[in-house]
Amino acid sequence: METVANLWLGLETALSFWNLAYCMIGVLLGTAIGVLPGLGPVATIAMLLPVTFGLPPVSALIMLAGIYYGAQYGGSTTAILVNLPGESSSVVTALDGYQMARQGKAGKALATAAIGSFFAGTVATILLAIFAPPLADLALKFGPAEYFSLMVLGLVASIVLAHGSLLHAFGMIILGLILGLIGTDVNSGMTRFTFDLPQMADGIGFVIVAMGVFGLGEIIGNLENESTRTVMLKSVTGLMPTRQDLKRIAAPVLRGTALGSMLGILPGGGAMLASFAAYTLEKKVSRHPEQFGKGAIEGVAGPESANNAGAQTSFIPMLTLGIPSNPVMALMIGAMIMQGIQPGPSVMTEQPVLFWGLIVSMWIGNLFLLVLNLPLIGLWVRMISVPYHFLYPAILVFCAIGVFSLNNATFDVYLMAIFGFLGYVFRKLDCEPAPMLLGFILGPMMEEHLRRAMLISKGDATVFLSRPISATMLVIALILLVTVLAPAVRRKREEAFQEEG
Amino acid sequence: MKALKLLSAVVLSAAVYAPSYAAGYPEKPVTVIVPFPAGGASDTTARVTTQKMQESLGQPIVVENKPGANGSLGAGQVAQAKPDGYTLMVASIGVYAINPALYKSLPYDPTKNFDLLTVAVRTPNVLVANPSFPANNVQELVAYLKKNPEKVTFASSGAGSSDHLTAALFWQKTGTTGVHVPYKGGAPAITDLIGGHADVSFQNLGAVSNHIKAGKLKLLAITSDKRNQSFPDAPTLKEAGVEGVEVYSWQAIAAPKGLPADVKGKLEQSLTAALNSPDVKTKFNDIGFEVVANTSGQFSEFLNQEISRWKTVVETGKITADQ
Amino acid sequence: MRSQLLQKKDLWAGVLYIAFGTAAFWIGRDYPMGTSGRMGAGYFPTVLSVVLVLIGCLSVARSFLRDGDAVGAIAWKPLGLIVGATALFGLLLQTAGLIVALLGLVLLSAVASQHFRLDLKASIGLVLLVGFCVLVFVRGLGVPLPLFGSWFGE
């Protein structure tokens, strides 16, 4: 019953007037910056850090956390409305969400995202409250070998993301992997493919590639067909999901929540994979996989739930171990330190008000998000009915400023322009950018963990099979690969037979 | 096009309101460049210090993160900035002392391009191990390393980081070898250390003190000259029989070369006052930092020592970071 | 519909892969390979670039063997204007400052649309957008963007 007492303590803390207000401010601000393409939670939290010095620690963290998951949520809105994924997690949301928007179902897609996120957030918060310490121990079981196998699994899964030619899916993944290697090699400290430009020594930011390839590429592509095609195909129909839609998304939301909660715990990039994994899973179990990439509502529900669940559970290693699982968590730790709190295992026992107050506030924040965003859907949908020739220069402006704010560097704006050019070329050649982006994220992590695992095992490659978690994931990857390749091979053979006959 | 003309007229007329110069520094916000991402040690140092300095300078101080290339991107920018006292830098031992030892070409020269103001804070490194690691003290570790050459994994926060070079120095002074396993920053290295995937590591005291207290990491020794009051049982490396591995990670403040004397004086005064104020001191102590606040002369002498020391370590250990 | 070989998407995609793969291989030729137990910085890039070239060859071969879609006309005007406007923004940001850079970005990119007219409505929209950016990004969030760049004194 200790949990109940703790939750009560958290509830008391989170429901105080000022903490409620800061929670609200946080999610509002988060949603706003999430909606603006390019401007991410990292930049915003970094800029707002000084403001939080004056607040009590609990309020400061409640607000910062609100910004984080609010931004995750807002990012999906932009991904759905204008095909601009500002976070790695919203790349897959853009795949089907944007197609739904083009079919006039933007409202439905947004509502699905909101409902899925809220459900996932609720479940993940409960997990956080009850199982945080044991789950944190699970995170520690993941060493380099396990992470490498997880990345392999992610890579195989990314093939499923593509809905066109398998060959091009492979090609784009490899291209993404190579682009991801740009920058300083973690294992040797050597810089690679940087053309001796110090600005590229830390690699190319994900947002830059995503904004260029998706954002600019989409704008150029839309302008190309301006006279023959309107950007939004149909007038907007049905803002809210119907009872039938809700039935369709129930299972994907549950599966996404489970997957996201699990992956979010892993500090080495697990949360990033959550939405990709959920999309792959949905496409695999779906009875109509051909609808994916063309506006399948499951393709929004699953990844969005996974994304939000992962965002919540990624607090577990931070709060229980003092280990940041992503740059935002690193900033939160910085904020705690500046408030005089040493993050680490002792936070739970020494700062129960902070720990439980934060957890309960996350659930309240999710509730705020739902209440806030459902009525906003109508407004968003109206926004994209603004004539496109007014909309796209504004999108461009936000992309440019957002990309600049990542490192406060104009160089990144030029890079975005180059990726915009490439994005258009890819479109013309039917090369899908989503698998490339996943390769881009996974490439450096995969190499890093592979080489580290081999270094620690002194060159013994059997570690990947002798460690149970790693072996399990490799087996799943193999099964997945076979199920992806088998239909293609079978089709080839059938084609051959037909030609003979 | 009429609208455009009108607009450009408005814009241009607004531009005429450029600020004029006057004697009383500072009369506009001061920018502090941190060549690392927000949330790290340099960033924390900058924010805690400048928050206090604002009170005495009477102008807001803006912390601007300019990460990239081990800090040399931001440092290069500061080196070229106008020495008017409106651009300062807070950076680490890596930027000031290790990069020059490690890289053939840098966009800055720490001894020539900066007016060194003060070393703000320092923190000792600690030698920590996973609790299940067989050695329980430094002597046992050295014996174990000698018996198992090239076997024990040393996690570090990156190739060419201060903890990597500390490990290299340790090997050189004890005549041992180990496997250097670099990570992307300190946090993942500590995670793998706690998880038992790596064996030992030199880490900043502040970053691991809670893990030591919680029993997740085993503290073997501390690299400072005296024992630390938070961990009085941990011997210094010198006490444990390893000479010459007295290492601190430090954060220091500098400005572009050529500050006007009055501006420099005002800055030094404000810095010393801020760093020595009790609440700032407590804040730093809480996270394992010790306030140094030395003079610019002491800083420049110290810097020369540090650069030559790490050069030797890099050359002896044949450590390379840009091939 | 059978399209000309030189028009085929598969061919050009293949060429693109081969170009990227070869470039990566060439740039990375001096990176140390190491051994599989202790991989050097060159191990991964070399393997990946070879695989990419192979995939490129497959794609080219497929374009010879199979029918495929044609690339179609390239929209040079929007391509050049959008990419150019973005680059121009970067150029103008430090020299002329945010306000001029924004005007350049918006006006140049807007020309790419055939519906673009700089009438009253568009001008008001432009002023509002610039004002929004100044208020939200520079004043509100403190992004270090110079409102007026080095051309205007400073």
C-alpha cells in the first residue's frame, strides 16, 4: 500500500495551484514549440533553463517535463498536417498521418494521435509509479551486445517501413547508414566524411536531414504539380473518429503502448526506436498491409502511442539511476543539479515529494494535452486550408529558424538546403526517405555498439549469441527478415512461371 | 512593389537605431559562449556563475551553447570575437589544455588567443569500478592489471577526453595496460560501468558520487592531493602508491585577447566576488566542484603546466584523435 | 507504357547509389580498417559503401531488364528557388540580420508559386510573420539571431 500513499503524496504535490499552473504552462509551451517545425524541446528547455532557477525544484521539473512531452505531442501535429517530422519519433507518424490529412481526414488523424497518446501516457505513468526500480535494473542489463542486436532488429524493421521497391528500401537504408557515419568516430576519435569542416565534426543533426528531405522536398514536390493537383485532396470530413475507427485503433494503441513502454526504458536510444517498432508491428499484423503508407489509421495510432509511452518511461533511468536517456533528460539532470538535487538512486527516497509529484504531474499533463488538443483540432485543420502559396513560405521560415536554433549555426541552414535538394531528387526517383532516416539514426549507434562489444569481448563475436537478450533479438530480426523477403521471392517465382507459361 | 518599398523603408529606419558607445561597461547584455551542449559541466558552471555576476554587473548575461568538435568550434569563435568584454567563454580542461596536445590544427591557440580570466572550479577524478570487479583497492588493481595485460576494460567519456588521458597517465605511471573503451560522453560510460559491461573508469567525482553512495560503484581512489571530505575513507592515488597522477577536471573563464584594462578589471572583480559568494560555493560543492577563483596570472602559469603535461602523456601513450 | 532507358527511375536511382557509394569509398580509403576483433574507423564505411555500390548496380541492371516509370520533367524553378531562398537566408542572416533575411527567404521562395502576388493581403501576412518571428524566437525564446546584421553598423 506504500504505492498508494506515495501516489497520494504525489497527487497533493501536483494538484497544488502553482504546480498545476506550471504543468499547464509547460505543456502549452511544449505543444507550441512542438508544432513549430524544427524548434525542438532540447533548444527550448536549454533556453528556458535560467527561468526555472527561481522556481522551487518540483515546479521547475514539472514544467520542464511538460515541455518535453508536450513537444513530443506537438511534433506529431506538424508531421500529420504538413509532413514535417521535427523529431525522429514523428517520422513514421508523418507516413500515414499526412496521407490521412491529404484525404481530408486530418482531424481524425489528430484525434487518434491525441487519444492514443493519452492512453499510452496513462499506462506508462502507472508503470513508472509501480515498477520504476525493477525496470531500471532491466535497463542495466543492456550492454553493447544487446544494443547492437536491438539496432539490427530496428534496421530489419525499417525495411518494413517502405511500401515500394524492396531494392530501394535497402539502398536508402544503406545510404542513411553512411550519412549517419559523418562526424567524429566515437571509438577512435577520428573525424570521417567531414571535408575538414569543423561544423561537421559532430555529424549532421537529425532535424536538419528530416527538415530538408521531408520539409523542403515536400514543398518543392507540391509546387511542381501546383496547377494539376491541390495539396489537400478532399474537403475535411469528420473531425472525430467514429465508433468504428475507435474499434480499429484499440488494438494498435495497446500494442504501441506496450512496445513504447519497454523501449523507452533503455537509455541507449530505445525510445527513438519505439515509434518505428510500433509501425512495423502494425504493418506486420495488419490484415490489409497494403493500406499502410496510404493513410492507414493504425499507422498513426500505434506509433503515436508508442512514442508517448516511451517519452514517459524514458524518465525511469533518469529518476531512479540518474542516467539520462536522451539530450532532454541530460538537461533535466542539469536543471536538478542547479536546484541542488543530486540525481541518482537516492532521489526516490530523499526527495519523495519531487519524485512522486513529478510522476503524478505527468499524468495530469497528459490529461491537459488531451483536453487542450481535442478542441484545437478544428483550428489546426482550418490552418491547413489556408492557400498553400501562403502556407509554404511560412513553413520554410520556421524550418530555417528552427534549424538555426539547434546549434546557433548558419552552416546548418545551408546543410538543410542541400538536403532539400536531395529530398526532391529522392522523390523523383521513388526512393523513400523514411528508411533512410532510420538508417541515419541507427548507423552510428550500431557501429558504436558493435565495435564496443567486440572490444569488450576481445574480438569474440559469439557474445551476440551467448547473451540471451541479444540472441533473442537477433532471432526475431531473422524471422522478420524472412517474412519480409519471402513474399517478394515468391512473387518473383510466380512472375517467372507466368512468363514461361 | 509599393508595399515592399514601404516595408524596406520601415526596416531601414529601424536599423538606424544602432547602439552608441559609452564608457560604463557593461551597458548591454553580455554573451557567454559555452562550447558544449546545455546541461553539461561547462554549461552548469557558466549558468551558476553568471547568474550571480548579473547582480554585480547590472546587465543580463546570456549563456549561448555553441557545441561542436570537442569544443573547438565555439572556442574558435570566441578567439575571433571582438575583445570588448561582451563575449566571454566558459570551457573545460579539454578545450584549454587537452585539445592543443591532441590535435594538430585547432581554430584557436589557448595561450595566444585568449585573455585568461580565472579557473572557476575544479573537481577531482575518481577511480571507480563495478562492485563485482575482483580488485578492491589500487594495489590489487595494479597487480591484477599486471597479471592480465590488455584485459581489463577502462570506460571513458570519449577518445581524447580528460578521463581517457587520466587512464593513459595511470597506465604509464604504473607500467600497466588496459583496454580503453570510449563512450559518447560520461553518462553512457557510467551506465555500462554500473551494469557491469565495463570494469573500471576514471570519472569526475560529481558525476558518480551518488552511485558510490548507493553502492552501485566501488570507489578505489581519488586523484586529488588530499582526501575528499565526502569520502574520507578513499585514499588518494599518491597514498595508494601511485605518484604523479594528480588530476583535476577544471572549468575556466576567458575572453578574446586584448580586453581593455578597465573592462578586464571589472570582469575579474565581478567573477571573484561571484565565485566566492557563499551560495555559489555551496551550489558548486553540492555537485562535487571546488571553487578555485585564481588570478589571471596563476591561470596562465597553470595552463602552461597542464598543456605540457598532457602533451607528454599523449606522446608517450601514442594517443591520436585525428589521423 | 515502355519508357526510354535514359528516362527510367531505376537507372538514375542506381546511378545515385553508385555515386554516393563510390564517393564514400574514395573519401574513406585511408581510414584505418583494423581487424574484425578491433575494427578501425574505416571498417564500417568501407563495407557499407561497397554494399551501396552493389545495390546501385542491381538497380541499374533492373532498369535494363524491366519496364519502369519515367522520371518525368524536373521542376527546376521551384527546386532552384526553394533551395536558393533557404541558402540566401543563411547568407543574409549574419550580414543583414534576421529581418532582411526573412524578407529575402519569404519573397524569393514565394515566387516559386504561380499563385504568388505581392498584394496587400500578402504584405500584411509578411509583416505579421516577421513580427511573430522577432517576438517569439528572438524576444521570447532568446535564440541568438541578430535582428540587424553587420551591414547596419554593429
